[in-house]
Amino acid sequence: MQHFHTLKLSALTLSAVALFGCQDKSETSADATQHAQATTVPVKQAKTVAISAIVEHPSLDDIRRGIVAGLADLGYKDGQNLTVNFQSAQGNMATAAQIAKQFASENPDAIVAISTPTAQSLAAATQTIPLIYTAVSDPVAAKLIDNNNIPTQMNITGLSSQLPLEPQIELFTKVKPNAKRIGYVYSPGEANSVALKERLMEILPKYDMTLVDIPANRSADVAAATRALDGRADLIYTSLDNNVASAMEAMVQVANELDLPIIASDEFSVRRGATAALGVNDFDFGVVTAELVAQVLDGKKPAEIEPKIMNTLTLYVSPKHAIEQGVSLNDEITKDAINVDVVTR
């Protein structure tokens, strides 16, 4: 039986070791000064990083905080030798395109794209400024890299999290043992969500399950799409869909009425009402993204930095929300999980 273990990743930090020898008594003050200069840790040059996200919601916000914190640990401190320009598209693709054009004209030292739609907009806007994507679940489907993990543009690298579906399905059966119909509310305009739908359609029949997929073109459509699952689904699964994440409270309200447990893939969805989530810790995801950004700021070209995948999974649960959605979580589920009902941030 597979167990879910809570794993945390920390940022890799840069260190410098100063070597001190015994000074000869005849050493002049000039020699001492020269020696001190030779052993001083070099100061990072001032840099500018532009960051954009398709929308602001807790999961993406925590990734951004992780990026800024990780860069600080690596010697680039916001407000000191780092200028961070953040802009959100507020869920509007036209705004995302405008932000991308603005960033391209401003020519920062690096651009960080949080979410698939943002990464696609920025990739279309510049092929020269280093672009680091993050919070992208399927960079191949988004045409950011090819099937051989090679970026489609020389200025691109990044961090993705294509979560393995088998552990998710195991969680479905633990939360609701007789679940056969998996409800999936998704944004047809988000490549990552469409790619996940296709993966689910392929794998679920192997577990004698079927997918009931309902499109929601806007955040305002999420509640109605959730209600359309009434009588047609046994639980709801959602993963890294920005429209859904932006309207999680609306989905939760309907799911509570229908006794449909929500299984998500990020901590904040559970804090906002989902029953459970198995996914990558958002803040840690940002910290690891910062390592790629720092390499670029240090002078490395994106083409020299291999795109990476981070799939260290953390299980989050809320027994309180589970009861509100018609299920109860036994000890087998909760013993290796973070219970958001008792753990504060």
C-alpha cells in the first residue's frame, strides 16, 4: 500500500568560504587590505526581474512569495540589489498579452511567467529576454518544450509539475471507496487543463472509472459547471486550473450542497474548502524556481539550463470540509497528511 509522505524542499543556497591564514608580523596595512578584499564575498550586481501571473489566487501568490524569498537566499534581495516588477492579468488573456508586450519593451534581466497562459503570452512576445516558466503542469502541451525536454525557444527554461495521476486516483478511492464517476470542471482555454482531461480520459477506465468533464470558460461559470455534476459524479477533481482556483469558494458552496467531495492538488484549495489535495507545496515550488532565475541573473543562458520537473507530493486534508461534503477521512488518510484544520501558516 502506498503511503503519502509530507516532504519539504528548501532552496539551494550559495556560500563562499574565506580562507584565513596566520599573518606575518611584517605584513603591511596595504597587504592586509588587499588580503581582505581578496577574501570578501562578491556583491551581486543589481538586476531587474519582471514577474507575471494570469490571475491572483492564494496558490499562485505563494509561488511568487517563494520566488522572491528564494532569490533573497541566493543573494538577490528585493529592494536592495533586485527590482521586482509584478503584474497580474486578472484572468484576462488580452491583458496578459499587453503585459507581455510591456515586459518585452522594458527588457528586464529575466522574466518569470507564473501559469501556462502567462508563459504562452510571454513566449509569443519575446525570443531574446530570458523567460523562466513556473506553475505549468504540461509544458509540452503548452508548446514551451518538446517531447525531448528541449525548449521551443532559446530564451526559455522553467519548472513544471506534471503530477502523476496514479496517486491521485488512489486518493479518490480512499476518500470515497465506491467512486466511479469523476467530475472535472476545467477551462477549455487552458492548455494544461485540456491536457489533463485527455490524460484522465485515458487512465480512468483502467480503474473502472469514467470522467464527467464540464467546461467553464470563465471563473463566473465555475459554480454552474459544478452544479451540472449533480447526480452525474461521485467526486470532483481539480488540478492547477486558474479559473477554478479563482472561484474555489463558489465550487465549494455547490459541492457542499451536493455532498460531492473535492480533491484538489494544492494546499490553498483545501484551506478554502476542498476535502483533500495531493500536490507540490506552492512556496517550495517558488523557491526551486528561484534557483533557475538566479542562474540566469548570474549570467547563464536559459539554453544552458535544463527545464526541470518537481513532483515531490504533499498530502493536505480537512476533516471538517470532508464532513461538509458528505464523507469522513479515516486514520489511513490523515496519519501522513497535513491537517489544515489544526495547522496554521
